[in-house]
Amino acid sequence: MMSACASKPPVIQDEPPDWALEFDRPIEHQVLISEELLVVATTRHLYGIDPATGTRLWRQRNIAATGSDLISAGKDSYLLVNDAAGGAFDDRDTNILALDQQTGEIVWESKMLEGKVLQGTLDEKKDILFFTKVQKAHGDDRGFLSGTFGRKGLGSGFEQQPHFGALDVSTGRLLWSQAFSRAVRMRPNQRRQLDDNSDWTAMRTFDLGLYHPPLSANGMVCLTYDGIHCYDAATGAPAWENRHPVIENELALSYANPVASGSSVITASDHRVRAYDLTTGKKLWQSRKFDIIPELLVDKNIVYGQLGGRFLNIDKEKWKWKGDFGVFALNKSNGKTLWKYKKANDAVTNILVYGDEVWLADENNLIALNRFTGKKKHRIRHKFKDPPVYAALNEAGRILLVGEGEAATFHPQLGTSEWHVRHEPIRPGAWRRFADGLLRASGNILKFGSFVLSHGGGLLPSLAVPLGSVDFKIINTKSIVSRGMGRSGRRMAYQSGFSGNWEGNQSLSGNFQYFVTKPDGTDHVVLAMVNLSNGKTERMIRMDADRPNLVLDESNNKVFEIFGRRLVALPLQTSASDYPSLTQQPTMMNSRSHGKSGASTK
């Protein structure tokens, strides 16, 4: 096995930024919308920037929006802005603006909506945005007589009733609006802070991050906030519903996204898998009871389910491993169990179907099972210090494992390890939370690419984006954009959540994995760029910002970093065309030349 780990402190080199911009007000956030547009929001204005050159393309005055309030959508490439000019707590009434991405001009403005848009799914074929909004999505979830430091009181938790609607993206016309049948538990999207009196603040914003975005398929749109509730996509009229618990204690997204397959929809909740007729809601079958099922994959004849996983505990705001840890296979026509494997040890990655095998990893081993019988083919020691989080494929067709600070590949036929690299992850703090978001975003890219590569016609994954020959990009940790035709047509899913903590916005190819680390011999935070084809650390980029507000843009060979009113573009790698490997011993580049004069944006 080849090791790609560094043994000595890397050499710090001084390298100037590619460009820098000075704004008239402090920068709140930045979002990479496309290869041609970086959107930068100050405390007062919204700017469109050319990410390649730093040229200001446009400015829209007096728009206050967070990164999770921006959606790239529509046949005419609009930028949709969920506008709540009064700040985070101004969520009684909001509206949506459509900006021309090239000029920044307002094309249309929707009528006032009761509440703030928190989730949405775009049917690009019909140019309709199906969205969920919540009025006054902020408050205090500690309950009556709660303790001083966040201990729960009577009536703790935060529940609000969502409203569901459809918007014509080309005109901004509200097509219909419908109230969800009950209030649902919401998740805080920012951490509690101490006020001037050193007391924990009561008010904070909440979102729908416990739940998956709406599913749009075959003229229906379905919500999975409480089992599955489906509506007529044209009118919003309720069609059918089946209620089942979907939240596992305090664990966010501990149930699988529904999968539309032909005329049916397959869901996982309450530890079971169920299939319904998508039009009528008739239950076609129900599986036996399993443990937590956070992921489903569906092919022509078989439904695969992941058992257990790594979830965010919303109460403690920490990641937690929970479940039986394994995988099962069901007969798609009747839901009967074909086989079940639950011998994974204390952790489990997503499941990867590649050829005739199902691959997954636990705390100690990479495991390959025959996907038709469940018989074990390989059990390979992966030697990760911490359990890996994602299983995928790299460009060479090797099985790839990625964890919090590690990556490794394995030969699928020989069952042998090829290389392993580790960058010690940063522990508690803002950079650690950023690293969590970066791992999740990169991992989703890797997972999606793996589904496409692993099965010619494609398994249908329980992801927000339908599977097919789809060229797609993760825009940030909260939104996924697909381009090209999938099995259910092109659509985009949008979900706000934890925008204050995870500000890592990415436009990545999946060929690289990025780790936030502090190499031995230095006190500086470093972004390590690992080539997933050969395991070599191509580049180490020193991060000097006080807080982790970065954008990674491989297409333009840039990493964008914010310093107060200043936006700096650093080179992401030495060559944007061929990504040459510098050396097995990482070299760290210095970004201290931020003080050099740059263009001013006012």
C-alpha cells in the first residue's frame, strides 16, 4: 500500500492572489452560482462577480439575503432571491425576486408570501418551483422553566405549520398554495450565542433540515414531513396521505428520501420500506421491520436499503453513529426480503452498487457482497483512524473511501488496498463545522458520480436529484442543481440549514477531496487538496480568514476567501488544465499577500 501522508512540516511559500476586491460594506457571504457568476452579499447590497477575473458584473441595492436564500433556476437562468429585508427574524411575510444572472436586473417579483421559503424543488421541464414556507420560523425551543444553559423545560422543541406552494418561474405567478395538515418539528439552523449579559439568547432561526425536500414526479408532488403526503402538481389539491413517524429521536434526515420508480413511489420511514401507487396512494407492499433506513437504491428488480449511519443530533448539534449498520435487499415487486447483512461494526458508509457487488465500509473494514445473494466476497482492512463516511468510485474505477480526514482506494477485483492518505482533522470550532459541511458536499458529489458509473441504466438513488446521464454541480451545502435529463426530468432541490456554521460553497468535479487541517510544525489552518486518482496531496493552501467563509471553484482554478470587506481569489492548484501532482510531500502555499491593492467595489 502506498502512503501519501506527510512526515515533515510543509514549506510555506509566498504567492500573491489572482485578484482581490474591496467592498464598501462588510461581506456577509458568497455563493458560487455557476462558472460565470459568483454572488457576493454585503450587509446591504448583492453583487454579481465574474469568478475568473474579479470583474463586477452588477449590483442590486438594498437586498439582504443569506446564502441559503439564493436559488439558480429556470430556463432563462434566473437567480431567485428569497427576500426578507428585515433580517433573520423578518419571516412573517417575504417575497421572491427573479434577477437576470448576467445583468442583475429584477425580471419579476412575486406577491408577498406568508412566511419564509425554506425548501424547494424545481421541475425544470415545466419551469415550476414547488416550495415550502414557514411563517415566523424563529423562536425559543427551550420551553417553559428551562435552565440557564439550554436545559429543556416544559413544552420544549419548536413546531410550526408549513405551507406548500407552486410558483411559475418564468413569470413569478403564484399558481397555488396549500397548508400542510399539521405542525412539524423544526431544526435550529444556528447555534445559541451568549448575549451581552453572558446569558444564552432565546431567539434563533429554525429550518426544515430534519426533512427531505419535496419530490416531484408524474404530475404529483409529495412531502415527507410525516410519512408521505402527495398533492396534484397542477392544482395543489391533496391527493392522498399515509402517516408514519420519520424522525428518529433527535437525528436529522434519519430516513431515506422517497424514490419515484415508474408509477409507484417507494419510501422508508418507521423502520420499514413501503411502496405506493403514486396516483392513488394505494399501498402496494410493506417490508418487514428493520432498523434506521437512511438511504434507498432502486433498480429494475431490487430495492437496496442502508441500515444505520452517521446523523446530526439536533439537540446536541453533534454527529452520531446509530443503527444496525448494514444493508438489505428487497424484491421490488412484493417487498419480500431477499437478503440482509448486519455484521458491519459500529459504523457504516453509504451503500455502493458496482457491477455484481454491493460495497460498504464499517469502522474497520471495506466489505463487498454479492448484490443478488448477499454472500460476502471481500472483507478488506481499511486502516482508517476514524470510521469512513462515504464509499464511491474514482475515475480509475477503484473503490474509494472518504472520511473526516482520510481517503483511500481499493482494487475491486483483487480486493487489495492501493493508497491511503490522512490529514489530521481540526477539532472543535468553526473550522471543524466548516470541514463537516465540506466533507458532506464533496461526498454527495462522489456518491452521485458513483451511481452513474456503477450501473449503466442507473439505479435510482434516494437523493434530491434523479439519476440518469446528468451533469450536475453542488452549488453549496444546501442546494443541488442538475443539468441534463434524468429519469424524472430535470429538477433542482434547495434546502436551507446551518448557513451560519457551514459556509463552504463548492463547485467541484469529484476528482479531488478537500480536508481542513493543521500540519505538524505550523499553527495555521490549511486546506489540503487530495487527488483521488492517485492519493497525492496536490496542494496545501493556507487559510488566514478569522472565520471559514470559503468558496472552492475548480472550473476557474480559484478558492475565494473573505476578510471583512475584502474578497480574495487564491489559486486552487498550479494548473487548471492537467492538475499535475506536485510531490508526495505536500507543499503549502502562503496567502499572506492579501494586503496588496486590489479593485474597489462600491
